[in-house]
Amino acid sequence: MTRLSVEMLAADAPEPITSAGHAQLGIAVLVGIAVIVLLITKFKLHAFLSLTIGSLVLGAVAGAPLDKAIASFTTGLGTTVAGVGVLIALGAILGKMLADSGGADEIVDTILAKASGRAMPWAMVLIASVIGLPLFFEVGVVLLIPVVLMVAKRGNYSLMRIGIPALAGLSVMHGLVPPHPGPLVAIDAVKANLGVTLALGVLIAIPTVIIAGPLFSKVAARWVDVPAPDRMIPQRASEELDKRPGFGATLTTILLPVVLMLSKALVDIVIDDPTNLTQRVFDVIGSPLIALLAAVLLGIFTLLRPAGFGKERLTPLVENGLAPIAGILLIVGAGGGFKQTLIDTGVGQMILDISKDWSIPALLLAWLIAVIIRLATGSATVATVSAAGLVAPLAADMSTTHAALLVLAIGAGSLFFSHVNDAGFWLVKEYFGLSVGQTVKTWSVMETIISVVAGGLVLLLSLVI
């Protein structure tokens, strides 16, 4: 147990947790997660409230004084929001700039103009992956739906042949590649290196998205052979604009944060001297906060000005971009509070103690825990933050690369088999006009493929690096 845990919850008993203590903590974890699942699925309570209540129940069942459980939860919430809240906000602003300026439409139209026939599913993967870098999954779906429907209708393609690659691109980015909230929270929880995680995440994402996207779409199109639904295609942002940003400028803006963060990781590896001026400079410009802030500031000149947006439109755009993420911030924060409660009650140490006697690898354990929570709650974000809290002690003795792989194992597990308790399931079903069975055969299976393939690649990489 950590010193903080002992001081907060067991100052008079710093000795190792006994078998009886393990049993009580195990029951506390099961009860806490069960409460969260029940409140989210049965009573349709918002995930923020469910995580808050579940954290307090966990602390109470574990035998922690209520005031200490509250302190653990609020400390974890504050620490998590402080760590990733600004990054989520900057990502939301960049995504809003990209959408409203017509920059996203420019990327989409440019790539589609150069692709046709068999290349179209691959083009959709590329579009979704690029667009998905700065956007939340739900925003990316809404942004790409008009394109998917338009391409399917115009080229007389099966909707699944076009839609599955797009969804795969978005989902893989969401689960494996920072600066998305899930990976960022996991990185913060296990103290992994962001640049290394980003590099390994991209390495794993490429084969994963190929298998779950263009390749699986062939099978999905045979299982569910449906045309694009016969309804009005939603209006695209650029249809209301006289002009829009160029392809090169838009792509540069989107990729800037990734390039800066990867550059920092490479410099850290090559130089590895904290006193070196070059490394110190890249440590600053490659930090997520500076990298995303730089992209937002660049976007003012590369996205908004070319689209004819005056300075008077900047503040409303930022406000409109921030409004939808309030719920996401609260959920992520509450997930951090739940994680801290797990740690302070000694659950993390319990997992560490028990796992020493298991033959199961730590990376596989992390994946399995995330899978279980994902299946139970339906939320990839809840699965990520909860699993990260449980397995964080396992990272203490890991190398930099294996700590990054632990984050990616959690991210892969958090995507497993989306079903009826996942908002994304219903989003895909309604937009594509599918039945529940058809959505399971396509979307749910695709998510499972992503989870299994990415998890397998994480294990393979752990053997060679």
C-alpha cells in the first residue's frame, strides 16, 4: 500500500493486507462496480453521478471512513481534470474549428476525388483516421456521416463497405492514440511516457485499422447488405461558406500536435540528457498542452481566416466547442475519482499482491479488466479510467515501453464488443438505419476485432521491446 493510502485509510495498520482484507476489498470492488453498472444501465443515471455514488459505496464497503472516501474521490477528480481537462478542451476547440471552417470537408473531398472503386474503403479509413486525431468519436461520426452516405449513394456501394472502414478509423484513434481522453487518463494513471505511448499506439493502430476496416468490411457487407438509407443527407458546414481552407494547410494544422509530441519522444530517446538545451526545448514544445495550444493558435490563421471568419466569431466558436464537453469532463473526472478511491482503499496493492502468484501476464490482465468493465458499463471511457486505476501499481517496475504498452492494453480492452448499453451502438444504428441484430453483426463485431487484434499486437510487441 502506498504511504498516502496508509495515512488516509489505515494509519494504525501499515502491515501488508491480509487474506481477509483481500476478501473485503474484492467484495468492495465488485459491489462498487455493480452499483455503477446498475445505475447506468437499469436506472439510466448519468455516468458522472453513477461513478460518484459507486466510489462512495466502494469506500464504505472497504471499511474506509466516509470523510476519507470523499477526500479520495475529490482528490482524484481534481487531479484528473487538472491533468487532462485542458487537453480535452483544446481538442474540442480544434475539432470545432476544423468542422465549422470547412477544413474537414476539404480533406474529405480531396481524398475522395483521388479514390474510386476498390480504393474507396481505404480512402475512408484514411479520412476517418486523419479526421479522428483531434475529434471525439461521437463528433467524428456526426462529421463523417454525410460523407459516408454521399459516397455510398453516389458510387452505389454497400453502406457497410464504406461505413465500417470509417467507423474503424475513428474507433481505433479514440481507443489507442492520444490526445484522446481515454489514453490520456490511462497515461496519467500509470505514469507512462506520452510520446512513447503515442508512437507505439500509431504502430499498433495501423494494422488494427486495416484488419477491422477495409478487410472486415468485405465480410460485413455480405452479412448485412444494405444500401445507404433513403433520407436527406445532412447539410455540410462548407455548403454555407463562400470559401474554405486549403488541403495542405488543414492537414498541417491537424498533424501539428502529433508531430510535436513524436518529435519530443524521438529527441528524448536520441539525446537522453535532461540538461541538454535541445531536449529541454522539445520537452516544452512537445508537451500535450503546448502542442494542442499551438495547433489551436495556428488554426486561427490556417482554418478560420481562409474561411472568412473574423475575430468577432472566434469567441462564439470557442464557446460552442466547449459546451458539449462538459459532460465528458465530468465523467473523466469522476472516473479519476473512482480510480483514486480504488488506490487509497488498497485495491491497487491487492491486485499487485494477488497477481504475483498468477501466471497471467500483466498486459493481458489489464486487457481483461478493461474488457469486463466495458461489457458491464458500455462506456470505453469508464472502462479505461477504472482499469487504469486497478492496474496502475503493476507499472511501478515496468520499463518505459512496457508502461506504454500497459496503457495500450487497457485502451484495446475498453473497445471490446460494444452492445446495447453503449451510446455509440445506438448512434451507429440510428444513423445507418440498421436493426439491433444488424448493428451487432457489423459494429459490435468490428469493435471486438479492434480490441482483440490490438490486444494481441500489444502482447507481441512486449516480447520484442
